[in-house]
Amino acid sequence: MLLEKTLSTTQYVVKNSHQVRINKEAILKIAKKIAKKPRPLWANIFHFQGNTEQTAQYIFILDSLNFCFWANKGKERWTIKNGSKTINGYFALALTLKNSFKKYPLSNAMFLADIKRQTLKEIFASCNSQTIPLFEERYQIIRQIGQVLSKKHQGQAANLIKQAENSAQKLVEIVVRNFSSFRDTAVYQGKKIYLLKRAQLLASDLWGAFKGQGLGRFNDIEKLTCFADYKIPQILYYFDVLEYSDKLLLKIKNEKLIPAGSQEEIEIRANTIWAVEEIKQTLSAQGYGLPSFQIDWLLWNLAQKIKMPTAYHKTRTIYY
């Protein structure tokens, strides 16, 4: 099963890492910090909710396009208006798609399969003339969504999700098998490493959007790992849980590009997954039974509130 492969292959990376290590002494400190925090709720204000099929379609599109929002050093980020305020990053994507579901037939898989670049540019229009990063990749992904859903799932992500039979593991396997953009793997020292950030995130977001019921009920939701991205390793470093070599730390601080699939990038992400696994084990020993994905949510939300002096690592990729 792919989720077991995620844990076993990333554990291999952790044991062989040269640039990143987990500081086990800091695990207890961060576990105590998050132990009594309330479990984060699904942010309805930013997310579209319609009938079951529409909501499932929205979540599927959202998690298919949820990657890489950072701008090059000294440049403005892609930003949208939210009333009198501006927002960027993930919440900007979520709100953009929420508003677009009211203006465009995004529930229609044939519309997605044939969507024009200009239409997608209109959907992703910013308030500061910035283009969303990796626009062309997002364009190809949304067309693939439409094509595959039309061909195999009667046009509805809900039908794909039903095939998983309330299993997060099975859902991950289905989306990885059917959609190339979800195949988040790498090669480390000749060994294939499974990370699968967005495929796992899809299961957790469905769980959140549907409150663990209906299409969001997964009997094995606790098997999800954390979602190894930019913000989770950043906050783990901030709390001394992750430690970097001097060479890698200098690259991160100077916002130098760390190539996707490089040894450094794989080590950051693999150690992030296992740091959260160790936090989970520590919390469990203290009587707090939190699954890895909810620890991820807690850390991610915390990372949005703390102004951290060290930047997150910069990697251009469609996987996170």
C-alpha cells in the first residue's frame, strides 16, 4: 500500500540523511506546545460548499492546483482582493476557486477538459498584475482533470471518491494511478521515495469539508502522514525540531533555489514526515491521540501566525 511505502521509504531517507536531521530533544517541547490546542476546523469562509457533487468537485480541483505560490526574491506574490484586504497563497487559491464556481461551470468536466488559457487567466487574475506561478502546469492539470473525470468517472470527482469505499489509502492509490500530477515520488540513493503530499491532502480536505461524514468518511484516516511542503519544515526548524547543515541553511536563508528531486529537498521533506510521526508518538504517550494530518493542520495554522526569521526552502514544483 502506498501509505506504508511513504513511511518506509522516507524512513530510509531519514536514516541516511547528510543535510537534515531530527532533534529528538525538541520533539517534547513542540508536543507540549500543541497538545492542548483545539483541533483546527475547516475554514468555510474561504472554501466553496454546494451540494455533495459540487463540493467534491471543488475540493478535487483545489487540491489538484494547490502548489507553489512563492515569488522570486524581491518580487511580489500572486495576490487577490478579499473585500478591503488582500490575500495570497493557499487561501487565495481556495477563495479564487470558490468565487469562480459561481461564475464558471467548473463542476462540468467537459468544460475543464476544453478550458481555454484565457479563461484560466481570468479565473486567476490578480490585483497586482502578478501571474500565478507555474500557470502552464496548472492549465495542463485542470485539463487532465476534466479529461480523466469525463472518461472514467462520469464527469464527477464524487464517483472517483466513492470507488475508494471510505478508505483514505484506496483514494490515494486511485488518484495516483489516474492522475500524473499526484505522483509525488523521488529517487534517493537509487531508491524510489514516496511522498504523496497532495494525494493525502485530498483525503484530509474531504474529511474536513464533509465533517468526516458521507464522502468525507474514511475509516483509515489515521494512516495519513503529514503533508511535506514548505511551511511545515519551516516551523519545525523554527522550533529546533529540524536541523540543517550549514551549507543547506545558508541556501535557505539566502532563498537560493533547491531543485525538485535533489538530495537536499528529499531530505527536508522525508525528515518533516518523520518529525511529525515522532510528535504523534510523543502526544500519544501523553494521552493526546492526534493523527498526523491534524498535527500537520495545527502546525500549518501556527506557521501562519508566527513571523519566522528564516525563510522556507524554495523549490519550484507541482507537488507542493
